[in-house]
Amino acid sequence: MSRIKAHIAISLDGYIAHTDGETNWIPGELAKEISEIHQSSEILLAGSNTYNAIFEQCGSWPYKNSYVVSHYDSSSLASENLQYLFDEPIEKICEMKKAAIGDITVIGGGNLITSLLNNGLVDELYLYIVPVLLGDGIRFLGKTYDVNVKSSNPEEYKGTTKICCTFN
């Protein structure tokens, strides 16, 4: 069975992006490294808001073998490297986790990660806490329900504090 992992940069006050989706507050070296993790993933999961923000910034979707979780049927936009999960996405992600050969990486966003956590599907969550206060923006997590977390000792990592949380 595959493991579902996420590498997420968050601000000190718990945001993953400005209200417009901009992430220019994430140190360049860290942003590049997280992007490389996403590039090398066997399977990549993205929420529709994250997909839209990256598509707008890059002008296209830069990743391979990706699945976008959406509330709407956007399958007409699917391509060889991009598919949409809109009908019972959690069930489909469970099936993917059982069948996939490599690990599954979640690129974001907060709503998708919250849903995955609440359904016991996240195995490892790497948080990179950036010492910046955004004051407002897109929250890292929504409401979670009794999720048991084990975390590693925090370590300084490229100007951030890195914590690895494991679940299940």
C-alpha cells in the first residue's frame, strides 16, 4: 500500500497563501525544493483552488500524473497527465492508495488536506513553518475531528522550522 505524504510551507500564524493565492513569502530555496518533490512524485493530488492558483501563476500545469479533487465535473479539462476526481473523491483516493506502486504526494490545499486527515488517509505531513506573519490568507487546515498526531522533534531547515507529523 502506498503512503500519502504532504510537504507544506505555512506561515507562523497558520496560513499557506495570501488571500489571492500568492506564496511569494516562502523562501526561494524552500519553494524550489518543495516543487522538486512535487515534480518527482509518482502521483500528485491537488485541490481545485491549488490547481487554479498554480495554473494562473505558471500558465499551465507543470506536474505529471496529477489528480485534481473538485466539487465539479471538470473532466473536459483532463489530459494525459491530469485527471479530475469529483464523484466520491475520498473513495477513489482510498483505492489509489491501495493500488499505487509509489507514494502519493498532496500539493495542497488546506481543504483537501483537512478532508484527507479527517478520513485517516494522510501518513506523513512535513510542515515548514516560515517565520512570517501574514495576518490573513488561506488557512492551512479547516476543522479536524479527533486526529491523532505523532511529531518529530522540530529542526531548523533552510530558515524555517521543519516538523514531520505522522498519523495512523
